[in-house]
Amino acid sequence: MLKQWQPGASLAILRQRSRVLAQLRDFFQQRQVMEVDVPLLSRATVTDLNIDSIQVLNASDAAYLQTSPEYFMKRLLASGSGDIYSLGKAFRSAESGRRHNPEFTLLEWYRCGWDEHRLMDEVVELVATLVPGIAVRRCSYADVFIQHLQVDPHLVGLAELQRLAVSASSQAWAKETRGNCLDLLFSVLIEPQLEEGLVLVYDYPACQAALAKCAEDSLGRQISRRFEAFLNRVELANGYCELTDAAEQAGRFAEDQRLRQQSGKAAVAADQHLLAAMEAGLPESAGVAMCVDRLMMQLQGADSIDQVMPFSWTRC
């Protein structure tokens, strides 16, 4: 019988985890990026259809444990903080499994005046400090879809995407959104076929922009200026060339709310403090969030997130 009072990680892994946290902080200290300590508890949270926040009560006030430090960090950027990073806890409801835990450690950082490609360079530099000599590949989202599925994700019709999603999963996907179908196809059919090492995928579809800027690529396709990093076929980090237009962000929040209502999910009000900060002037910047627990899994060759953290949800 498992001794659930004991940590999931061995003492040797916990010591390495401590060293990795110190290395991450040293990486940014050497680059003069300031560490910030932002709240974990807020009256507002993300509106994203696919992210569920943990709601709590502070006396009689409804509040949320934050799914990332992003909104608070952007308020600091708008206040003139310059380059910043946060290394701490984040929370997402109903996320438990081999690679998920409702409470996890997130490294997030923002570089003023940078675009997403320059930030990808820094992601490579950071990972290479922990995995010297790691193989690196960069490719567009369209490239990997065409390579593995012979489909251009920017131009293919919704009906065809739904057909492919049904074939990959179940009939329940026959009426899913474009973004969700693309997510399913990528995670089920493409991600397991990515190369070993560090793979950076950029120029995501516009329907998956979230808080990233949109643009046209060299072929005239609408893309979002977003990237994801995969380490040994496991999603590790998600980055944006950050949207700075408050009106456009408000429109995206409204669309999120419409989709949540359509899906029967609880309504979530847009964070007015973030919108006010963007209206005041969010500097041009690129930001990325990296899951430290998944990074530890890859450094250790671990099969489960429980093996690299002191106490996963199953032990709490």
C-alpha cells in the first residue's frame, strides 16, 4: 500500500529540483530581469473557455486562485517595470493526471521590445543551460500540420476539421469549434510524432490567438504571433508577442464569454484592471510561461508529475 504521507519525489529529486529553481533564478539575474512576486488570489480570472479556475471565498467575497501571473505582470509592465519574471505557484481546476496537477510551479517572463522569435531564442538558451547540447528544431504550425496530416490548418474548412477530429476521437467532436478541433488533432496526431529534443512551433492559427497579436504570414494567411515549446514531445512552454490593443482584448474577452455561455460553463467577468492597464499603455513585449514540473519530468525521465514534486494532489 502506498504511504501517501510521504512525498512523491525522492530526496535526490527534491535536491535537484532545488538546484534547478536556483539555476532558473540565476539565469534571469545574469540578464538583469527582475523577479516579481504577484498575488495568487484575485477577484478576477481568465475567461478562456478551456481553462477552469479554482474559485474560493475570502469572507463573503468571491475570488479565484490565479491560473498564471500574466494579468498582474502585464499591469506591472504597463506601470513601467521593464523586463520581469515570476517563479511560483499557479492553479487550474480539474487538472489531475500524469502531466497535470491542480497546483503547479510556473516560470513566466516578459521582455520589453522583443518579438516572439527573439524570445524563442532565449527559451532555447534557458533549456540549453539545463540540457547542454540539446537538439533544437523550429517550424511553423502549418508546416507540422502539412507534414503529418497533409492539411493546411489556416485554410482548411471547419467541416473537414470536424471530420478529422471525429476520426481521431469520437462523434462528440462533430460540432466542436475550429480551435478545439485543431487542439485535438495537434495533441493526438502531431505532438506524439515530434522529434526528440526541443521543438518550437510558431505562427499558430488566428482562432487560437488568446492574448497574442495577429498578423498575416508571408503567404497571406491569418496567424497569431504565438509559439509553443515541446521538450521530448511534451508541451513545456507557451509564448506570445503580446497584444497591446485594449479594445481588441475586450472584444476577445466578450467572445470568450459567448463561448462559455454556449458551452454551459459558468460566466466569468473580464478583468477590468488588465483592460485599464492596457488602455494606459502596455509596452510592446513578448512573454512566455513554462511549466517547471514538466521541465523536471524531462530532466529526470519521470513518467508522472507526482515523481518530481513533493506532494501532488493525490497526496494532499
